[in-house]
Amino acid sequence: MVDKPLPAAPTATSLHEAALRHLARYATTGAGLLRVLNRRVDRWARAVQAEPEAMAQARAAARAEIARLTKAGLLDDAAFATMRAQSLTRAGKSRRGIAAHLAVRGVPADLAQAALPDDPEAELAAAVTLARKRRIGPFGAAAPDPVQQQRALAAFARAGFSQDMAQRALRMDKEAAEALLRRVRQA
């Protein structure tokens, strides 16, 4: 058998190229891209059984690359948060669900808060979108029984909607719900 050559240590150039390849395919935050670059460093370190000092230097190069890309405007956590919040609202996610998603992605809390929709109508539209996806409330059976009603409320609770918002969405008639969705899409 032929042994594979050991991989070269991550350099600023190789990390820069890896970061650009990742950014070309995925929208991400600085924290997300740092995780990607650190995983690359970890794979290298395991393969060559790197010394702690060499690992520290590679991680420092990854952090420096994140700072460089942020300064160049290629990484913008605020723009990512705004874009992702709008997308998730249209998909039927609650403010709480969006905030949790952004936190997992590494968006700082202040940027995440600024990106969340302030409009209560947008939150209701997101709840109605969820109702349409789940075929409940105005988009479901004519008269749900109490068990179905509880299941619908549980689905809204798991998605992060308040009980008041869930009940408002469930009580809407189909025409009003469709009109709300059209109005929010046009805005």
C-alpha cells in the first residue's frame, strides 16, 4: 500500500481560499465561517498529530482571515441576520424561532434583535403561514374536535408562537388569512 502524503499546514493563503470557496456556496456569519475553518485546522492537526503551538498558530490565522473578510465586506453578520429573518418569517417561523436560529448561527444578540420583524402583522402572517403548511385553522377541517385543536396549539407552541397569536391564527377565516398573506408579501 502507498501511504498518503501528510497534508500541509493551513496557511493564511489556504485558509483564505477555503473561506472564499465556502462563501461562494453558502451564506454564513463570521462565527459560522470560523467554525468551518477551525474544523479544517482540526482535520489537519489530527492527520499530522500537530503540536499545540502549531494548532494555535493555525487557529490565529483562521481568526485573522475572518477579520480580513469582514473588513473587506465579504462577511456581514447584520446583512445575514436581516436576510435570514425575512426568509424565516416568510416560511412561517415565529420571532422566538428566528432568534433561536440566528443565535445558533452565531449572530450576536444585538444584531439578531435588530433583524427581527417588529410588525405584529408580520408575526400573525407567519402564524397563518404555519397554519397553511400544517393544514390547520382556516386551512384545515371545517370543525376541528378538541383533540385536533390541542394538537394545533401544540404545533404553534413548538414553533415559538404565543398562545394568543396561535388562537388568532386558528380563528381566522380562510379569506382573511389569504388576504393577510397577500398584503404581507406585497410589503
